[in-house]
Amino acid sequence: MEKISVSRFKATCLAILERVRKTGETYVITKRGVPIAQVVPCSPATPASKSAFGCMAEMGQEIGDIIEPITDFEWEVLR
């Protein structure tokens, strides 16, 4: 785990993020010597990596014809 000042992190942010991605290193960002944030690599199985298309496949249930008129229901207006 490497400590880095916030000003140095700001100047080299993209390079540090790429290094974290490639090597898995962890960085602690400090402001005046006090830790304020930590940069860690993402886990490989994040929900954002899944496609939105097909994520609900086989989750629905067909319960009837949605076009067919309802015959066993009496409307209150028709009473």
C-alpha cells in the first residue's frame, strides 16, 4: 500500500489508476498527511460488467392472453 498526496494524485491520476488496474496495487491518498481516500482495484465480477440485455431472461411468467377481453369480470359502470 503506497501513500500519495492529493496534489500528486491529481497530477498523475490516470497513470495511477492504470497502475492499479494492471498490478492490483492499493494507494492511500492523503491531505496534509491525513488519509482521505483509498484507491483499490475492482473485483472482476462487478454487476456493471453484465449486459443489461437479457438480464431478466426467464424471470417472467405468462398467465393469460392480454388481448382477449375479460368476460368473467363485471364493470361497476355497467351495473
